[in-house]
Amino acid sequence: MVDYKTVSWDSASLTAREREVLERVVEGLSAKEIAIELGIAHRTVECHIEHLRSKTNSRNRAQMAAEAVRSGLVPMVRADRVAA
């Protein structure tokens, strides 16, 4: 059983694309919005998100985003970039 209270952030294990997706997840974008912004398929974004969750032992996108900001891996989101 995975201990979801402990999120592991080994930034070296993230690909450049996973970092791009993670930044946009922190901004609050949906997988579809991320796909449009990055010019890739919606399903590809979902795969990247699942890989990120697996690599970080995150339970969900919210935990993954919060821990990414807390750990300093992704900077705090500017108010004008948050999805409405």
C-alpha cells in the first residue's frame, strides 16, 4: 500500500514534457486545455498526468499540484494565469 502522505519529488526523473504538463496542472488547466496549449493529443496529456502521479505517489491532481508548489519544483501561479 502506498503512503499518500509522503509525496516524492525527484525532479531529475521528470521529463521536460512532464514538467510542462505539471506547470499547467498547477495553473488549473484541464487536460483538454493543456493539450490545446501544447499542441498534443488530449489522451497524451492524460498519460503524462498519470505518469506524474505514479512518479510522485500522488493520490490526485490537486495533491500533485500542491506538493509541486510546496517543494519549489513549480513556482506559485500568477492570478492572471489561473483558469477560470
